Amino acid sequence: MAPRNVVVIIGTGGMGLAVARRLGSGAHLVLADFSQAQLDKAAETLRGEGHAVHAIQTDVSSLESVQNLATEASQLGTIRAIAHTAGLSPVQAPPDKIYQVDLLGTVHVIETFLTVASADTSLVVTASLAGHQAQGTLSTELEKHLATAPADKVLSHPELTSPPDLQERAPGLRAYGISKRANIIRVQASAAAWGKKGARINSVSPGIISTAMGHQEFNGPLKEQLRELVDKSPAARVGTPSDVANVVAFLCSPEANFIVGEDVLLDGGWASSRKWIE
């Protein structure tokens, strides 16, 4: 029997599970999550559906933990795709934790999986509409730092703080926007290094997606703004995990082999249309 390609899914929430189902047929699925309970549940579900699954508890904020994940995954076969969906939302954690997981964690994934990537490996990072909304609000110096600083220095910048008014309203909101903007530009800045190995890296930026995390946001402090965002979008609906999985699958496919260092915005058309309808 020919060895299976390896597909790595980091984060086993709603989007991660959907991507695993979309990419996992015939592959060796490597699942990673900080929560052992969620990881075990996802692994059991996917094994029950016929997938070959290897589960590895992983803390993306720890470089050593991500290195262990990459090493174990690479020992199982050729890594064809990595989908990084792990992250914390503004209602789930304080700013410092969001920076550790959403920002630093993504840097760890990008840098570590580059070392085990080969020709035709594709990494897709999950950013967010919030990263697009943060565009233009950060200094040029901070953006350069977020895009290129080494992992051990990327969080050492004086601008990575939240103003008091935003702290009161939604403590992690600014940290989340900065982190997701960092994801987008880090992918751009890393594209050349991935390209030298014949590999590709891209990102997707979901808007409001119907996952457990999305429901928390939709019922949190910013629920009125989020509901207005959905109502004013041309699609006039929330997104589904399958909407995200379909785009990730395309970006990981041979049909997308000329797409490198790009971000695909999945927000039902809100960002592109709002300047014309306001």
C-alpha cells in the first residue's frame, strides 16, 4: 500500500473539523488542539467516519510544542497540507492571551512547518475580517515588526497594548484585530521563503461564521454591531464552516498553485460593498 499524504489540522473547532472532513479522505489526518477533551472528541468523530487520525495535544503559543507537532507529522509521511485554525476570540480571553495564541502561535506555525515543508506543501492560516478592519490603524513601523520580527521578539513592541476605552467595551478587541492583521501580513512576508521550497502559504479571513466561537461573539458585547454587519452584507447570512473549508481546500489544491502569499476574505461581501451602501 502506498504511503498516505499527511494533512495537519491545527484547531479542532467548527472550522477545523470542517476542513478535516474536506481534506482528509485518503490522507493521514494529524489533529492538534490545546484542549485534550476537544481533541479526543474530534479524533473519535473522524475515526468513526472512516478517517485515519493521529491526535497530538498542542499549545501553539509554545515553540517546543509546535516543533513536536511538526516532527511527529513529518514522520508519518509527506505533509501535503496544513490548516491552522486555532485561535481565541475577544470574548474568550484577555489581550495578552490573544497575542500569545493568535499572533505568536501563528508565527510559530509558519516558521516551524517551513522546516518540514516540501514541494507542493500548502499552509493556510486562518486570519479574520477583523484583520482587514485593522488595516490602516497601525503604524508602518508596527506592521513591519509584526510581519518580520523573530518569534522571540514579535510580542516585544510598545504598541501592542489596548486603549482604556476599548478595554472597557471589549478587552480583547484591539488585540484580536492586531493579531489577525499580523497573520495576514506575516503570510505575505513569508511567501518567498515558502516558495523557495516549492511550497505555498496563504490565508483566509472569515467574517461571522456559525461555529461555537462565532455564537459566543454573536451573543457577546458587540452583538448589535455583528448582527448589523450580517444584515448589511450582500449575502445577508452568517457563514458556515463548509464555506471556509471549501476555500481552504481550493487553496491547497493544484488548481491554486499560482496563488501564494494572498488572503481570501470570506465575509459575505460586507467589506467590499460597505463603502457603496453606507
